[in-house]
Amino acid sequence: MRFGTLNILVVFCCLSCMACANVDYAKLYRDLDNQDPKVRCDAALTLGRRYQCCNDTEDRPPVEVLVAKLSKMLSDQDANARAAAAQGLAYLGPKSKEAIPPLIRLLQKDDEAAGSAVITLGSMGPAAKVRPKKHLA
């Protein structure tokens, strides 16, 4: 049996969605506030991916809640946590447009996580077009 690219993609998506059925969103949200930066990073990335690919909306808070939590995490003391928060927001694309002001502030202050902020702003497409004076205050 030959598999084309589309068939492999469909199989991968189905496997990803099966994994989504067992996600404990409450624990992942608690992990965003964990003292261990690695736990915070893993939670931010996992939540971003799950909101991007899984349709299990019954068990998870609205995307706006995640955007608010990850936006707050952009000012974390740990550079890896800031970068993970930006990457988590990147999975959400234009849905994370409320995070534009803290992402721009991150670009101004932080060269360690700035690359992730740039990627996130790019993932938003036209929604990321802003007037700098409005968001840089």
C-alpha cells in the first residue's frame, strides 16, 4: 500500500486528536503558574498545540483565557518561559491578537525571547499590523 502526503497527514491528525481526548486542561492551566520554568514551558507549548489542533471544546476554557494567561507569561522572569509563551501564542495565530502589545514590549526589552515574539507576530498575519505608537506606550 502506497501512502501519499495527504494520507500521512490525515493519519497524523487522527493520532493527534486521539491524544487530545485525554488532556487535563485544568492541570495544564495550573502548570502555567508552576515554580519550575520547564513545567511552565511544557504547559504553554502543549496548550498552544492543543488549541490549534483539537476540537475538544467541552473540556477546555475559551481561547481568550489561554491568550490572557500566555500574555501574562510573556513577562516571566525566565527567558525560556517567555519564549514558550510566545510559541504557544503562535499556535493560535490570529486568535492571539490581544497579545500584540505584550509581544511588542517583549521585542523592545528581551533579545533572548525576541525571536519567538517575531514568529508569533508573523503567525497572526494581517491581524499583527499595528501602529507602533499605539502599542509601545
